[in-house]
Amino acid sequence: MSDPIKTSLAVALAAALVSACTSPVGPQESGIGPVSGWARLTGAPAPADAPLVSTADAEVEQRWWRRFDDPVLNGLIVEALEGSKTLQIAKARVEEARAARGGARSLLWPEISGTAGGQRVNQGVSGNDKTIGLAGADLEATWELDLFGRNQARVAEATALLDSEEATRQGVRVGLLADVARSYFDLRNSQRQIGLTRQNLATQTRTLDLIRDQRQGALASDFDVERAGAQVSATEALIPAWEIRRDAALNRLSVLLGHPPGSHDALLAAETGVKPLDPGIVVAAPAKVLAARPDVRAAERRFAASLSAKDAATAALFPNISLTALFGAQVATPMEATPWGIGLSLAQPILNFGRIQSQIDAADARQTQAFLAYQQTVLEALENMETALAGYGHEASRNAALTTGVARNRRAADLARQQYANGYTGLLDVLVAERALLEAEAAQAASDASLRRDLVDIYAAAGGGWSDGDAAR
């Protein structure tokens, strides 16, 4: 074996060894100080009936929608995972990133191209005015020996970007499931509000009929009739407003599921009762929440990609060494030949007026941006969770007070109607009591829906639902 061939093979072997020793950038620390517990759940020991508790061994719940024990919601979740266009777009972006990584990996291996051709020519005087046949085929190979890790850094960057897109897809999944649940609870709240308003409207209508009867017996005036009728009209006006919200929630759900508006109206038309929530919701610790949140993982992977991008930019300062090879066959009547060759080429930047250094500086600035974005994402993740915990805890206290208020307002309205029928109180007391009952029941229904939306916010803020496990189970 000739010396040039030996030298070329030795260089190729060294390049392969260098490539084998290079690995993608591992997980990066955010630099945000460790948070041992949630500020809204620390302090005095939690009472036995506390709506939220946090333990160090609690895990982020992935199939959190089962906590609501609602078969309709479970079915909507499954359908959303199958039909959501937003989720399908995110999956396509992952495939795009995977293809980009494949392109980066291809730079680590030789590029082989083949050419072939044939012709029948008469070259005139230079060919003795004879017609001859020319044919040939060549194989050419070029291999950039990545001695200084530029292409490996590009592969590491592409791999980190792929991981980031995958985490972003998981984040889209978390947001989708949360939007489906919130829209579903908005729908149920609108239906419940319509039902409560119609019930109160029926009661107020009976009161109006009673007053009309009393007017015929000179026990009530026209003013009493008009005042009672005005309250009936005001209550009737509430129904279309809630129907608007109901229809908007129906349309939103259909689109989230990947279907035209109106396609699920029949399925969701039947009202379902609100089931009690589980007491003492267990919340995972901050470290586990940050590890589970897809947006935090995506930001960390983008930061890792920026580190590899800077390495690739820095490697441009070093020589570009390539191994080339050629083998072919040529036929020119009546001669034949087998040309071949092997060699090395080296290109070393010498004078580029700061172009490479500018690219390094730009990569360094992008790295700083990615790191700060990573830190900001971590801080916002903690903020989201703290806000969700505070919202649920305060709403739970408000809901308990509203429940008591509804019972008292219902009793007061019953007493007012009885006393008015027996002549012990005036019409105004009845109307005020009925209006107070309607407002109390509407507030309680809205609070019930808010509690469920707040609980969804907690699960979403914890990163629950990103796993690709079986959503139906």
C-alpha cells in the first residue's frame, strides 16, 4: 500500500475516533435557586380538611381529568388527542426537526456521487476526421474529517432542537387538554345558570300570578303588578346572555376537538350534575413540577442547542480537512482506461476581516438570550403554580360561604312568600328575597365552575397531561 493511501486511512481513522468521542450537550442548570416548597401551602400546619396539600413524594398527575369522574369529559379528552389540528401541527414540527437532525448527521459521513456519460463524435482534424465513441463512468467520494468537532456540534445542536420541539409538542398537549376541560366546565356552568334562571323565573311568574289575583280582590295595586312584572322581565333577559356563552363554549369545544362548530351539540345538550371534588388535592413539590413542565424542558434544550451552536461557530477558526477519492472507467474507441485517485485537502481561514469572530460573538449573544429565556421560563412556571394554588384555595373558601348563603337565601325567600300570602309582609320583601336567591344560586354555580377551572389550572401549571400514555384509562 502506498504512503499517501496509508496517510489518508490514518487520518480517516483519527476522525472516526474523534467523532465517536463526541456526545450531545447534557441537561443544563437554570441558575435559579432551589425552591423547597410552595409559598401558598407553607407556614402553619394544614387542617385536616384543607383543599390543597403538598408532599415531597407526590408525583405530577398525568391523567388528571379522571379526578372529575365525568365520562363525557373523558371522551372529549380522547377525541381531542386524536383530532386536534393544533396538536397535529406540533407533531409535524417535531418531524421537521427530526429531518433537520438527519441532515446534520449526514455531514459526518462521506458523500459519494456518480457520473456517467457517452457520446458518438467526430472531432475533426484533431481526431483525423474519424467518428469515435466516448463513454465513461466515475465514482467520487468526499469526506470532511471533523477533527475539530464542527459537524458534531451541529449534530448536537440539531438533537437539542429536536428535543426542544418534542417538549414543545408535549406543552401543546398540556395546553390542549386544559383548554378542553375549561371549555367543558364553562359549558356546564352556562347550562346550569340557564336552568337556575328558569327555575327562579317560574317562581317569580307564580308570584306575579298571585299578585294579579290579589289585584282583582283589591288586595294589591297596579304598581305591585308592574313591579313584579319588571322583575320577571329582568330575569327573562338573563337567559339569552347565558345562551350566548353556552353556544360559544360548544363552538370552542368542537374546534378544539378538530371538528366544525355544531358537530357536538347533541352530545353535550344533556345537562349533567356537578359531582363533588376530591378533598385534599395533593400537589407535587416544586422540583418535580419543574421537571415535568414541558415548557421548562423546551427552554433548557434551546439553551443546550445554543451552546452547541457556539461550539460550531468556534470550530470555524480551525482547518477544514477533507479526504477525496476517485475511481472510474473510460472507453474511447479503441482505448480503455481506469482513472483513480486519493488525496487530502486542507482549507485554513487566514484573513476574513472578522467574519468568523462576528459569527462567534453572535452565537455567544444568542446563548445569553437562551439562558435568560430559560431562567424566565422557570420563574414563570413557579409563578403559574403559585397563582393557581392561591386561586383554588381562596375560591374553595368562597364556595363554602356561598353554599351557606344559598341555603339561607332559599329559606328567606320561602318565608317571605308565606308571610306575604298571609298578609304579614309587603311585596317588596318577596321580590328582594327572590332576587337575592337568584343571585346567590348564580354565584354558587359560577364558583363551582371556577373551582374546577382553578383545579385544571393547577394540573396544567404542574405539567400534567404531557405523557403519551393511554388517555382513556
